[in-house]
Amino acid sequence: MLRRPRRLRANKAIRNLVRETKLNVEDLIYPLFIVEGENVKKEISSLPGVYHFSIDKLEEEIKEIRELGIEHVILFGIPHDHDKDEYGKEAYNDKGIVQRAIRKIKEIDSEMNVITDVCMCEYTSHGHCGILKENGYVDNDKTLEYLAKTALSHVKAGADMVAPSDMMDGRIQAIREVLDKDGFEHIGIMAYSVKYASTFYGPFREAANSAPSFGDRKTYQMDPANSNEALIESELDVLEGADILMVKPALSYLDVIRRVKDNFDLPLAAYSVSGEYAMLKSAVQNGILSEGAIYESIMSIKRAGADIIITYFAKDLAKMLKK
Ligand code: PBG
């Protein structure tokens, strides 16, 4: 036998030497849920180990994230119910929950890279990701205006990057134009380019109180059966000026991550969503799987082609990587 692959598995140092995929703390983005009120640090029941924070409780958390070596957060705002309306006006309120949180985080740690999720669903009374027509259909072109206003207000508050997650056609261009017109041509867009209509967002919708009050999101988010369409969506976002592409969810879409990676040269992010986290976390908590399953799963996302991973496990992984 001339070829013996086992030679390269002989000891830990050799295995480290030939490892093809390396997970780094620099790859990770940690999602934060910000709520109104004071003195709130409340565990989210659907996402054990993940918390709702009021703005005054962010300091401790941001410092912990920084100490772990994580440099990126993505913010989700949860406004008061009574501030929700048909048009999601609170989404672009300069004094809205996300806008205040951005300012606070920048005050605590000016070098923390603050990315904001840009969407209407947490702010509309009906819970859809855009403005509705009379028949309940989400009005694409009208929604663009609102998304662009929201993105601009985040950037004015100090966001370093915006991440539109609504899946309206043309939103990257609409946001790019508005940012450029206001002198923010240096602010990047991480596009949720390939976002599926997934049941794996369930725990998030509970955490963000953003489930649609009627119908579903299938007229704007993608059909889980499609992967050619992922290339069309990615290409459009590239042409419209996206800086980073994203596939979401991650674990059930590793093939899609690989296809997008092979076809486009932009950095690629993958969002390992709330349902993926909840599934693994409960298996680990119940002693069914060991913690290594978390590492292995996130590694599979990177191996599939993601350069960047948004994950609720970011802090756990940072600790594991330190060991
Ligand atoms: C907002 C948004 C959602 C998620 C991220 N941004 C929910 C949705 O589209 O229903 C899901 C994230 C997760 O499940 O972790 N549109």
C-alpha cells in the first residue's frame, strides 16, 4: 500500500497541521435582542442561554463579548406593542429601540462592529416584513421606501453595516441609493440574499414577537425546494451593490451555501438560525449529544463555503476555541 491516509491522522499536531477548515472567532457574528424597559436581562424561553436585554443592561454584555474576542454583533429590536402600526413607523424612528441601542453600544465600545437587521416585521402590527396592499399582499415597491428609510436611520445612529432581511425585490439597490445620497457610501450592506421561508425561524419569532398575524411569508421568502433560484437572488444582490451575500438558514442548506460560494466571489455569510440553535442546545442540555456537536455543526457550515457565520452559539464557540 503506497497511499495510507491514516499517516496524516497519527497525532494531534499532524491533524492540526493538515486541517483544511479552521473556525476562528473572527468568523462569528453574535445576534442581540434589545427590548424596551429598564433593568431587563431575561432568558428567552425558546432560546435557552440567549437573553432579551434592555439598553441599560448592554454594557456588561458588550464587554463580555469583547473579552471573548467577538467583534461583530447583529441587532434585533423589539419595540413596545403599542408602537407597532401598519407601516412599521417605529422601525425608522431616530429614537427607536435599535437606534438607541446602536448609540449605546458605540459609546461602550466604539470598535464593536455593529450590524443591524433591517426589516419591518418586528414593527408592523400585522407582523409582515413590509407594507400591505388592501388584499393583504406585501407591496414590494412601496416597502422599499420604508426599508431604505430604516437603513438610513440605523446608519445615522452609527451602524457600521446594514443587513436587509425582508426579501423584497430591489431592496439592495434602494438602500444603496439612499445611503449614498446621504454621504454613507462607505457603509456596507450584508444582504440576506438567499432567505428561505423556513420553519426554523420559529423560536426567533417568539423571541422577537414578529410572527405574522395572518398567512405566511411564502410570497417573499424562498421555497425550501429551490436552489437555482438562490443563484438568481445572489446575482441580483451582487448587481445591486451588496458587499456580503448570505444564505439562511444554514444547516439544512449546506448545498446552497456551496453553490453560492462556487458562483460568486463576494464574502459569504450563513445564518445558523434560532431553530438550529434550539435543536442542538436542547440535545446537549438533555445529555443526548455532547458539546462537540455544536462545533461540528458550525464547522460544517464553514466547510460548505461560508466565510462568516451568524450564530447564537458565538459565545459558546469563542469559549471552546480558547480552550
Ligand atoms: C426578520 C428576521 C427573521 C430572522 C432574522 N431576521 C425572522 C423571519 O424572517 O421570520 C430569523 C432569525 C432566526 O431564526 O434566528 N425578517
